[in-house]
Amino acid sequence: MSLTVKIYIEHDQLALLPTLRKSDDATIEVITQANTDPDSNVFPFLIRHDDRRELETHLDEDPTVDSYELVDESGDTYIYYIEHSDRTKLLSPAVTSVNGLMLRAETRSGGWFVQLQLPDREALNAVWEYAKRHGIHFDITEVYGNIGDVSDISYGLTEEQEEALKVAYRSGYFSEPREMALSDVADEIGVSSTAMSGRLRRGMRNLISAALMEDEDVDS
């Protein structure tokens, strides 16, 4: 089952974030391209900024930028081909290695908001593990799965969070008055009360983020 995943990622060495953080009014987008080379570190970017000279000063000082070339400009909108330095943190190698596609990537709230198309949950887990190994903050906000005409929306929940929420709901944990204590719900799954509390808290946060908050409200 293919998945469309919306995530928010953040790390001090993610591509162009040093430039973004020096320019409060700048916005940066990756221009989608058919790049099948997981080792590529050259990407086209669309950058909006009201002062090209200031922007390029920031690019010159950005430790994630090895070189850049301006290929088009219109008003305050510029298109650059940017080669990243070796120290740059990139999610694209992990996405390409699992036969995924990056459908959209733009800066937001000090990080990158990214939409991916992945072949299955195993691929999503592989990308998440890659981010974890590289110290990249990785927040899933929404997951859509499609099989033919059937659509499954998991709202960014991990399997453990989904199980915890379902068991808690069926056990009456969310009823008023509460029908089962947290420790008893945890026993149903076979985890500690602390682990159960964490799964419920993170699960409810993901549900609220995906179902009630707009994209622009996504933050770290």
C-alpha cells in the first residue's frame, strides 16, 4: 500500500536552514525534479527574498552550501542550483533508497515541511530510522494510505500509538467517569504505565496536529 506522508523536520545542519534563520522574510522551496541518484547533493531551489545581495551574503556564509548558481530571477523570486557541503543533513538519500518521492519541500517555522510518497510503512520506518540516526527531529503530521479506491488516513500515528488509543477507548479510559485506570489499560497491552501514558500523549498530539491544525500551524 503506497503512503503519502506529511512531516516536519528540523536540524541545525539541514539544507539552507542557516540562511533561513538569518532572513526572517525568506521562504525556500525545493523544485521537484526526477532525480534517482541517492548520492546527489545538487538541488534546484526557489527562494523568495527582497534583497538578492543580502541573500547571497547569507548563502556565502551558510555551512550547508558548497556552491550556488543563479539560473533565473523575477522580482524578489530567485531560482538557484545549490550544491550542499559534506556536513549537510539531507533526508533525500533515505527517501530515494526506499523508492520514495519527495513531492513537496518548503521551509516553515525554522525547519522543513516535507510531503513524501512512499511504497509502504516499512519504507516510512526506514526513513524515520535514518532521521533518528542522524539526529534529525522528525515529526509525522499526517499519513494517507491508498489501495485502489479505498483510503486509510492514519493521521501520523505510529502502530503503537494507534493500538494504545484504540485499547484505551474500548476500555473506557476516555469515558466520564473513567471506567479503567491507566495502569489497567497498560496491562492490556503489556507495557508500563509510563510507556502507555507517553503513547497516548504523543498519539493525541498527532491526531490534533493532523485533524485540527492547518499546515502553517506545524512547528517544532
